[in-house]
Amino acid sequence: VERFIPSRCQIMASVDRQRLLDVLHRMVVLTNSKTRSIELRVRDDHISFNSQNYDLGRASDRLTAKTEGGEIEIFVNGEHLSKMIARLPEGRVVLGFDSPEKPVLIRPSRESLVETWTLDYVLMPLRPM
């Protein structure tokens, strides 16, 4: 199980759940219909999002984030990420990363946790196209 579910992540980013959902919904429209690939770039104080559909064009957006541990660029299925984020409680969401080849850990932030919450989500990354 530990091979697939990271117990600790080197890079962490905390963002507002609703704002992240809004960005993901806009980005998914301009993705490849097979992969729904979105690039996430975690930087010092934000996450940048990029997607492209060769027939419709490109999209990019940026969210302010509380980050720690460094920077990373990773590709994920934006539709799957959006569905996972939508299931989390209101408030802030934490995304945990180790490398572009390892799973992303998704959970509510400590201040957003509800007593009954016992679930973390794991999203496998996509290879850049």
C-alpha cells in the first residue's frame, strides 16, 4: 500500500477548494478528450495550470497557494482531480507531491477536517505528451 499511497510528501500546496474547482472546470474544457491532461506547476506562492486542445486552443490559470518544500511540474487528469476535490469538505485542500512520476496525495487541510473524515485521495500522474 505504501508504494501507491505516499505517507509523507516533500512538496505541499494548500489552496481554497472552491477556487481550485472553478479553475479545474475551466481548464478541462480545453484538454485532450482522451487524457484530460492538465499541467500543474507548483511555485513559491502559487500553482499555475495549463491545458491544451489542439482543435480548440490553450488555457492557463493561476491560483494563490501556501506552498512548502520546493517546486514541481506534473501532469494529471483534470477531470479525475476535479471529481476528487469536489468530494472534499469546504475550506482548503492540500495537494502533496514527491516527483512528477509519483502519485499526488489529496486531502482536506487540517483546519478543514471534519471529525468523521478518514479518507485521502491518490491520483496517478500522466506522462507529458
